[in-house]
Amino acid sequence: MVDLNRAIQKRYDRVSGIYNSMDRMIKDDWRRALLSSIHGKVLEVGIGTGANLPFYPSDTEVTGIDFSLGMLNQARKKLQRLNAENHIYLTEMDIQELDFPGNTFDFIVSTCVFCSVPDPIQGLREIRRVCKPDGKVLMLEHMRSENPIAGLIMDMLNPLTVRLWGANINRRTLDNIRKAGLVIDKNETLYGTIMRKLIVRPGVASA
């Protein structure tokens, strides 16, 4: 697992300088709508180059984590340009082993993260652990299409995308969310059945 984590870190370090152009598959309107009602203590996992930073309200206390230093360096530059360092903090951390006490955050944000987490269920369990019992997890995630033909094509292409970017395009993220003990309250399709907006809350882990 350590070797796999390091390999993915290196891939994202390598593409960090051009990642903003790759990340445009998520529309700004989607980000704005996702974060419009957010408040309190917020954790953004896999913050990448900081594409969500302009959309956080100034009265939130945001901690953004990523395990790629290259990505974090790009996000820090954006944070300085926004002059938002008084309420947004960035640090290197692995979502699979979060260094926070349980029940810490009011909101947790994830945008196109769980395609690249080596153990996505473990990462989701960590999110569940650090989210307050009445908190919410806000997600924009792509996943395997429910269309049989599109899903098969994604299965065929997945080894290539993993090799190039460390990104699995055929993850069954809805199933993984439930296995991690989270409850899906809202499931909105944004692009076919591939890109989804999800509102999730802590539940009871399945056996």
C-alpha cells in the first residue's frame, strides 16, 4: 500500500502544473452550488490545486488536505491570490489516515477524489469518523456509468487511466459510500450517470 500511495503521489506531483486545465470537467456552477450553504468547520479532502477555494464563504474555517506536495503548492499560490489565508489552511495529509479527532467537522467536501484513493472505503470511513454526527459530506464525484455499454468501455480504459494519472474511472463509488457506513441523502446526476452531486451523512457501518 505504501508503494502504491507513493506512486500516485508522484503522478499527481508530475501533473500539478497543468492540473487546472484537466480539472475543468467540473463546472464552476457545480462547485458554487455545492458550497453555497456551507458553514462552520470544513474539511476538504484531496483539495488538489484549489479549484474550490474561490467558492468558500469568508465565515467558514476551512482545512484543505492533499497528499501531493505539488498540488498543495499550486493551491497555496491560489490561496495567496485570493487573500483568504485567514480562514483557509492547507496541509499535507493522507485521507486514508486523517490526523484529526473524531466528530471534528461540520462539513466535509470531496470533488473528484475517490477515483485515486488507493483504498476508497478506508478513506470514506475516515471521513465518517471525523464528521460530526449531524454533519454533512458534500461530494462531486465521477464513477462507473450505469449504462452497460459505457460501463464496459470504462472498464476497458481503466488500466490506461490508472497508469497515466492514478485515476480509476470505473469505481463503484455509491456502493463504497454505503460500505463505509455513510448514508446518501441526495443523489443528483450531472453528466449522465457518471458525474454526480451527492449529499451524504454519517450512518452505521455495515458488517
